[in-house]
Amino acid sequence: GQSLEQPSEVTAVEGAIVQINCTYQTSGFYGLSWYQQHDGGAPTFLSYNALDGLEETGRFSSFLSRSDSYGYLLLQELQMKDSASYFCAVVYGGATNKLIFGTGTLLAVQP
Amino acid sequence: DAGVIQSPRHEVTEMGQEVTLRCKPISGHDYLFWYRQTMMRGLELLIYFNNNVPIDDSGMPEDRFSAKMPNASFSTLKIQPSEPRDSAVYFCASSLEEHQETQYFGPGTRLLVL
């Protein structure tokens, strides 16, 4: 079967660091993507990990441990505009190009 | 380059009516996806196409739902007849075969069935 688990909500203050975890159980795993969705908007791609380790993109970093079926998104120097929902998504191998999205984590950044 | 285009952006209809949602993917993208998003069920993949051919429609909830992609630049998702439980945001997304991790989403169609 396929399942991804994320916390439903996270709250943090401006300037802080927050980590959003994602655990997955799925066959055919190829990599883990992260998407951001502001209220009323569309999901937008943030980051991708196909190999174990940390990928850094500005204030955002993403980590993957394939042996633990676990990944996280790290947001540093939080800004109010980072308030949004964050989704992890499993990328499947082969020629499917299909993503399976987690349930999303609502991040609230407070002043 | 324009992103994924969806129309209409908002649709309000009455139960039993036919609803047609439209999508224009990014030019050159090989894959097109239709998703439905609700508070209860999150972001669900309904169906996806590769080079205009439907690959996996296992997420289509019922026979009332159908999707077509007559050419590389146009796809439709049709609901007939519509029901109140179909109320949701419907997203279309496209991607390149060599970058399956990155899907580009359209702005969505907010559907309300009364």
C-alpha cells in the first residue's frame, strides 16, 4: 500500500527555524518532493530528494533517509509569507511520472 | 512562457447539471494530471495522461467522471451528472518526462454544486 504521514499543523514565530517531517510507506519509491500551497493558491514545487542527505535551496532545505523511509523540510529565518500548507509527495520510479501527496502540514508563522 | 491554464476559475451549478473543466498544459510537457482537493480527502490524483494517452484513471471516483485529451495542448474533465459531494477545487498539472518530481499546477477551478 501507499501512505504518507505529516503533522497536520505547526506553529512557529518569525525568524525561527521549523522542521516538517514526512514518513512514507510505499512500494516503488524513487524520491521525495516538497510542495508549498498558500491559501487559495495552487501547489508549487519547492524541493526534491532522490538520494539520502540534505538538499539546500536558500532558506529551505530538504532531507531524505531512504533506510528510515523518512524525510523532512527545514525552513529557516521564517517569514510571515511562509505561512502556508506544505506537502510531501512520493515520486515513483519507472515511467509513471505519478506523485502521491501527503495530507499536508499547515504552517502558521506568528509575529 | 505561460503556465498551466485552467478555465473556468469558478463554477457554481445545480445538482444534476453537466460540468466541464478545461486545461491547457505548458507547451512541450509530456504529462498532464487532474487532481481534486477537499478538506476531507486532501489532494487526490484522479487521472493522468502521457502524450495524450490516459495512463491511470484509477482515481476517478465514479462513472460520472470522464476525462479526455484530444491533443497535446488541451484536456477536459467532465462531471455528468454533478452532485453536491463533487464540490471541490480541481487542479490540472503538467510535467516533463525527465523531471517527474516537478509538476506545474494551474490555478484550479473552484466548483460548487448546489
